[in-house]
Amino acid sequence: MAGSTRTVRVDLGERSYDVLVGHGTRSELAALLPSTARRAAIVTQDGIPLTVDPGIPCEVFTIGRGEEHKSLATIERLCDGFAAMGLTRNDVIIGVGGGMVTDVAGFAAASWHRGIAVVHVSTTLVGMVDAAIGGKTGVNLAAGKNLVGAFWQPSGVICDLDALSTLAPREMRCGLGEMAKYHFLTGDDLLAMELVDRVARCVQIKADIVGADEREGGRRALLNYGHTLAHALEITSEFSLAHGEAVAIGLVYAAHLARALGRIDDARVAQHYAVVGGGYELDTALPAVDPERVIDLMGHDKKALEGLTFVLDGPTGVEVVPGVDPAVVLEALTAMAER
Ligand code: GLY
């Protein structure tokens, strides 16, 4: 085993799997593959900093960069390739890359022969603490992001921290935005931990939530803390604001909204600024937005089943709060803009 590896179990009965976190953990890949696999299809992108050795014959499939390649056309091209190489139901797909790669590789695995094993090697911080864990897979349609997909759990996940040394600062910031969210889902002082423990703890928090609510009937929605405003900001900025950057702002907004609803006090709002802005040095300022448009977009968020729905902090912790009054949503936007 690579030095200082942390192993986190995602507990899902007979579909349980391990997530290996540490430097050099890609060397453990062969051990995570199903024993039936005779061949592997590696799905990756140009420029991914890690190469992997599955220890069995393999073919490499490269998908394009950019959301437009997260498409059904890419899935069809991959499956044509699997057919050409004769990939069987006993074989394995390996996704090597960030969230886009693992979402696409996972959906291809869910679809190929009605489902074959997939192992993810995550190379971005967002992927390690979120996208590669928990089995959400999918692609975009013109009508919206991630509208077609499946829950398809991997057989194992590798988070090789070596990949982070080459991550562009912006990609790193996006990961930190997702990481900041975990500070508020538990009382843990994640900032006091060294990176390997912090990533492993984030994975553990997600694993516990997924283990309790795999298909997002309830608790899993907590992983969307900060995401309701974030999704709206991504759209109003025409995606010039990256997801994790928007989540950082969304986390602080969620605190303002919880304060406006009397769920938390000023000190807890300040704690959000301290973690997101102070601890992770992420931008917490609300960009100039049309509040009516933002509120309208938040009302149409695909998670919003009963009016304006938010994940909000409160006296008993973070929970899903449906039917929030638009006037209070506006009041919190104003409070944040004026701070
Ligand atoms: N990214 C949120 C989830 O996996 O549920």
C-alpha cells in the first residue's frame, strides 16, 4: 500500500467499495479491479496529469474537454469503441480524470451491456471530495446539465493527491469551494487537518450520507448546501463563474438566508465568512446580479420541488427547507450585497 494512504468505505451492502486517498495511490489500481476483468477500457482526457497501469490489457478512450462533450454523442462513441474492442460484461471501465470524466465514464459503464464495473481515478479536488464518490453519473442535454444519467456506483475510487500539484489555481479553488461545504455539514475543524486527512474526512462525510440515502430521497440533498444560489449564479454569469467559485458564494448566501429566517445568529454567519473567505481564501462577494432573475432561477432549480427550496443551517444543523418566502430570499440577497 502507498505510504500514508487513508481508506474510506462507502457502505452500500453488496455494492460497498473503498476509496483510497493519498499520494501515489494510483499504484493500487490493479487491486481494486474486479477479479473477473480480463480487459479494461480507460476513459480519460488529454492533459490529465496521471497515467495508470491496470495490470491487464487495456485500450484508452479520450473524450473532449468542455461541457459540450459531456453528451450522449460521447457515450455513443465510447460504446462503439467498447464494441470494437469486445469489452465484455466481466470487464471493467476505468475513468481517469475530473468530474466530467468520471460522470461520463460512469454513465457509459451503467449503459454498456446494461451495466459493467467502473473504477474511478480522480485527478481533481472536486472529483475527490464529490463527483467521483456516490454513483451519480450522467451527461448534458441542450435543455440542461446532467439531465440524463443513472445512479451507478463504482467498484472502487482512487484519490491520488499527486495529481493536485499540477492543478490550475482556478480548478483548485473550485475544489476548495466544495470542500468548504463539508465544514458546515459536521462540526469538524477540517482546516486543522493536513490535506490527506481533510480529503479523506470529506469523502467519509459524503460516504456516510450516500450510505444512508443513495438515491437522494432525503439526506443526500444536504450535499447541495450552497448550491441553490450557486446554480443561479453560474447561469447568470453564463458560466464565467465556475461551479466551485459559485458554491463558495452560495455557502455564504445560505448563511445570510438562515440568519434572515432567524435560524442562526450573526456569529454563525461570521463563521461562514471565516471558513470560506478566511480559511480557503475564496471570493465571497455577491456579484452584481438582477435579484428578480436570480430568485426566478432558484425557483426553477431542479432540486426545488416545493417553491424556493434551500439547504440551510439551523439550531439542529443543516437541513432542507422548502417553501422559503421570496421576500426573505430578497432580503438576504440585499444583506449580503450591502455587507
Ligand atoms: N454532488 C452531490 C451528490 O453527489 O449528491
